[in-house]
Amino acid sequence: MGASSNAFYAQSGGVTAVINASACGVLETARQHPAKIGKVFAGRDGIIGALTEDLIDTSAESDAAIAALRHTPSGAFGSCRYKLKGLKENKAQYERLIDVFRAHDIRYFFYNGGGDSADTCHKVSQLSDHMGFPIQAIHIPKTVDNDLPITDTCPGFGSVAKYIAISTREASYDVRSMSRTSTKVFVIEVMGRHAGWIAAAGGLASDANNDIPVVILFPEVEFNQERFLARVKANVEKYDYCSVVVSEGARWPDGKFLAEQGTRDAFGHAQLGGAAPVVANMIKDALGYKYHWAVADYLQRSARHIASKTDVEQAYALGKAAVEMAVAGENAIMPTIVRTSDEPYTWEIGKAALDEVANVEKKMPVEFISEDGYGITDSCRRYLSPLISGEDYPPYENGLPVYVTLKNKAVEKKLKTKFKI
Amino acid sequence: MGASSNAFYAQSGGVTAVINASACGVLETARQHPAKIGKVFAGRDGIIGALTEDLIDTSAESDAAIAALRHTPSGAFGSCRYKLKGLKENKAQYERLIDVFRAHDIRYFFYNGGGDSADTCHKVSQLSDHMGFPIQAIHIPKTVDNDLPITDTCPGFGSVAKYIAISTREASYDVRSMSRTSTKVFVIEVMGRHAGWIAAAGGLASDANNDIPVVILFPEVEFNQERFLARVKANVEKYDYCSVVVSEGARWPDGKFLAEQGTRDAFGHAQLGGAAPVVANMIKDALGYKYHWAVADYLQRSARHIASKTDVEQAYALGKAAVEMAVAGENAIMPTIVRTSDEPYTWEIGKAALDEVANVEKKMPVEFISEDGYGITDSCRRYLSPLISGEDYPPYENGLPVYVTLKNKAVEKKLKTKFKI
């Protein structure tokens, strides 16, 4: 080991509009600490890149390319859905990691992901204790699901929330214009299989200056068809239109997703066709209203063009903090966002022990959902509003955002063995 | 009739991100011609507002509110889908219009819409000749379908095209990151039942600096399942992922929409579930690739947050020109966009006679579609690229765009009779 060692950085799970901003924070900060950190090797496609010794030499990228990561959505090095087993169940995986880390003089491990990734990172952080290999593992939070514990929010969520709030407002203005002779109900389906964080953001479309009837279908609230239809009907009678935000995780009382509601294709195969068309057809059948529906899907999490400035800044700051914590000798932790005030909104970086983060899912507080189950409360607004605050536009050329695609130059392999994923 | 007469303005058909920018152009320009134009009365919900004497007094709106229309999506006065019958078939409609116009001293008629609306406007323009009522009718083009003749483009289209190009690029970056262990195909469904103008815009996602495999399914090209699947497979084998842009107007050889492909709900009812899930499931069944799909629907046409600056400027300029032409004594015309150069892009305002516009649909040129039927040609890029050029961000507050909702104060009714719609 020389005066400095190398670092490993990888992206994991579903990507977001701002995970590359965290990568930018890691890489720019690492370049400021040459005495401690040599090169940063990125894993191609997450931890798979480490296991297969498929490393990317980020030192081959220009400062300008690294800086452009801040405004580029998606995962610049590729991501993966791959969870390490426990040390006991699959020791070979950990031995392989140690072989790769040793071969490339890697002593810092930065993993950028959600709950499963925090678990992986936690396991890597134990290599030092359990297998005698000196490594510092720091987890960098990222997830549009906003379900990591301890941190006030997770990078990626604020930008999705902003996109859904804006889109719901814009489409509501549209349907309001059309309702006299045409569409009366607009349904938008949003992500969040387990929790209604993203669906809640649709509620921000309506405020003191925008009296928009928005009905939200949360995963946390058992779907009651009769009550729901009555609510939509009441809105249409009052406003002549209604917007519905349905979470992909909305469920029937028997636990089935609305999206599973018996839709079959021409061959009789069950199709998961989305909750939005199911809800829209239900309204049409029962109430006769003309509808339109949208499924935002990847558009919502990749919409860097309208990312939240707060979110971008926090994503960057967490990447930066991860490196600074590593340089200060920390291991087995995750930098967090600590909210110090709602209004004016202020925040600072804190930290959490990985054993308190891994496998803990943060639920949306019940007091964020209005009593009738279809809206958000003031406390929810106070929580969400600062997270979507500010715009951080990417540069444009010919009408399109200029996003960077890195060279992703492979590091020469040093091991003779292959590892099967 | 005093020194000045009043004007009528209404919005018709599907609204867009920029139709209010045309309204802004009309209203601001009319306020500059008090010697000719007294008040501008807007029709509540399009022509229906004229027929039912449901007029809005725009003079009750502040200059600031009118100015804010420029950055507010949707139709501020409400729109309608309502086509006037011919003079012979329903003379009562025209007599009613004349009654209303006379009662409110309306001598200028501005109608802001697409092909059907141009036909309505054309009929109104004939009231002078056929029924002896002096009125000048000017049509202001608007349609995301981009299918009006003579004008180089239609306000509303450029912003949808920009939204689809950006969204396709962003989601493609996303799926590219995920393809190693997860999603390999992303399908986005776009508007355009009769023509592939909007679908073509998805092709702009890929360019010299963004080598993205995009397969476009145009309404103009008969769907060939085998060839399509082979194309997706080839892309995934080369790039490890593929993006598909499917027009809602894509059809099977027998003329059926892909979206109609036999999907049935739990009760056996046929469901129009969207073309995107049909295409996505087809890929999964035949090739086994994991997919994601999105249906942009109203989000694409209401996305004022990422409107094309060119589009906003042209929408405003056409509203302004309509008033100037009216003041100059014109009747039965539509101001148009005349492209004077591709690069650098330059344009000016022209005009077209309404009898050459009404009921004529502009098709997308076949030479805009690549030979294999799945992409766009260079001539298509040259046409589209300037239309999505430039950004024109609305103001924001608390992370959300500040859109205006007008007071829409009703004009006191003067007629004693009602008119049934």
C-alpha cells in the first residue's frame, strides 16, 4: 500500500435524475484528496463490476465530463439489481471482492443506492473485521422511494416529487379546459409500490392559488371503490372535472394491486396493464365520464430537465460528504440529510451507522394522509414543499439537454480467474 | 356601432402548452388598438360561449394576468369540441351567433384551434356575405397534431415535440443504466392518431452525441410484428437495450389500432388500454426482455414547464398578427408561419385564405420516415429541430410553476332567449 489507495464507487438499484450528481460529488471530492485517494474505479453495472473485475477508470474522464455528471440523469456507470448474500451463505462472493480490491489496491468502497444496497454496503464494511481486509465502506443514499431511515429524505425523491407535482398541475389545467364537452377525469399513475411518498407529491399540485380537485390513491389506504367513485363524482359535480393520482402500489382490500384487476390479452394471459387504465375504466363504467390517463413510469425518475435544485444539491453534498468521511477514517456509515428547519428550509449533513440503516424501511407517517384518505395534510406539505424547491436546469443544445456519456474506459484486469454472476 | 367595436376570442379543440400564449398575443395587441377594438369578449368554452351568450369580459383582467397567459398552459377560457353545422343544415346556429354579436357589438371574431375550428371560423367569416352581418373572422392556428395546411407548423406542436424528444432521451439513459440485470426495453406511447409528427420527435432523442437505439412505430407504416421484433432484438443484441416510441395511431395491417388488440377486463369488456402495454407485452412474450412502458397522454401537451421557446414565440406572434390583420380590415384568413431558412432558422408571418385551410389535412411527408420505416431522415430532423429550439421557463414559487387562473368575469347577458347546445 502506497501513500494513497484507490477507491471503488458504484451505483445500485433503480437510477434517478440525480444519482450522477452524487457520483460527481464523490469524484470531484476524491480528486481534491490525492494524498489519501489515488484513483476512483467505478464498478460497471454496480457491484457486478467489482465481482467480475469489470472496473472503469474514472481518471480517464476530463474534469468537464465529471462536472457534467451533475446535470445528467441515469447511472453513468451502469447499475444493477443484485444483492450480496450473507457472509455465511456465500463466502466466495466476499473472497472475490477482497481479491479484486487487493489486486487494484482499493481501500475505500462507496456504494450509492437504496435499502438493499445499504445492506450490501454494510456487509462489505464488515470485511475488515470478519476477513481481515482493511476497507472503509460508506453508503450514499439514493432512492426515489424515499424509504431509507434516519435521513430526512433520499436523493432522487425530491426530483420525482417535483415532476409529479408539476405534471399533475399541468394536466389538471388541461382537463379543466376540456371538461365542458370532453374529458372530465384525468388519471396519472405514479411509482411507489410500497409507500405513497410519490403519490403524496401529486397533492402539491393544488394549493391556495390553484384550487384543483386531486384525489390520491395511496398504497397505505385500502381501496374502497364505492367511496372513491362517490368522491370523484362529488368533485366533478362541484368543479366539472377531477384529477386522480394513483400509486402503482394501490391495492384492493384483498391485497391485490389495482393494476392486477383481471385484465387479459387476446390469448387470455393476465396482463399487468397499469393501475391508471383500471381506475379510468372504472370511472367511465360507473359514472360515464370521459377520461384520459397517463403512466409516467421512467419519465418521472429520469426527468433531469425539471429536477429539484434542493435534490441536486443534496445528492452532490452526500457524495462529497461520503468521501470526506472516508478520508477522515470512517467506516460502515451513511451520510444523511438532517433537516434543521422547515421554514426557511435549512439542512445539514449528518451520519448514520449502517447497521441501523440496512433492512429498515421508512414508512410514510399516517398523519401525512388526510382523514378521508384521499389527500395530504399540512404537515405533509411542510415536509414535501422544500424538497421540490428550486430549479436546476441542464444546459441545452438544439432544443435538447446536453447530457454526458462517459468514455467508461476499462481498467486492465489483474486477476486470472473469472467469477460467475 | 361606435368608433370602435368589440371582439370575440375563443379557444377550440384540444388545448396545448402554448394556446394561451396566442390568447396573450390577441389580448395585448387588441389593447393597443382602442380606436378600432373596444373590449375583447372571450367565449366560455369556445364557440359554445358565443351560442349561449356566455361571454367573459377580458377587460376585467389586469395587464399582469394577461401577460401571465404567455407562460400558462391549457385554455384559460375553456375549450370545446363542437363543430358548427353548415349554414344550410342549421341556420338557427348562425342566426343565434348574429344575435349575440349584434347585442354585444362584436365585429371581430378570433377563433383559436385546429382543422375543425378553421372550418367553423370559415363559416363565421361568411356571415357577412350570406347573412348581411358585418364581421371579420380570423383563425389562429393551434394543434399539437401539426396537421393544418400552408403554415409551416402549428403552435402547440413544437412544445409536444420537445417534450417527447427530451423524455425519450432521458428514459433511454435510464434504461441503458438498468439493462445489465433488469429492464432492457422502454416503450413510450405518444399522441397522434392520424399522423406521426409527434412520434417522429422521439427520433430526435438520438443524435451524433447520443447514440440511442430508438425504434418508432408510425401510423403511416403498417405494423409488421415479425420485422418489428427482429429490429428490437437486433438493437438489444448490439446496445443491450432499446427504446420504442409508439404512436397511439399505430395500426395492424387490418387497420385496427395496436391499442385495440383484444385486451379485456374482468367482465370481458374490451378495453382500450394503450398501445404501449400491448407492444411491451409483445416484446416480453416473444423475446423475454424485461420492459417498462409509459403513456405520456396529457402530460405531453400541457408540459409548459419545458415548452419550446420557438413555439411560444410563434404562438404569441400569430395571436398578435391575427389582431393586426383584423384591424387592417382582413376577413376569412389565418396567419401562418412561413419558414424562410432552416439553418439558421428564420421565419416570418404569412397568411392563408380560410377556404384553403378548412378541411384540408397536412400529412407528414413520406420522405421524413427512414426506408426501414422505424426512424426519421435527415430532412425530418432539419424540419423538426428548429421547432423544439430554445427554452422558455415559467416563473416558479415553492418549486412549482406559477400559472394564472383568470377571474373570467361574465358579461351581463342582453338577450332574453336561451340557446340549446
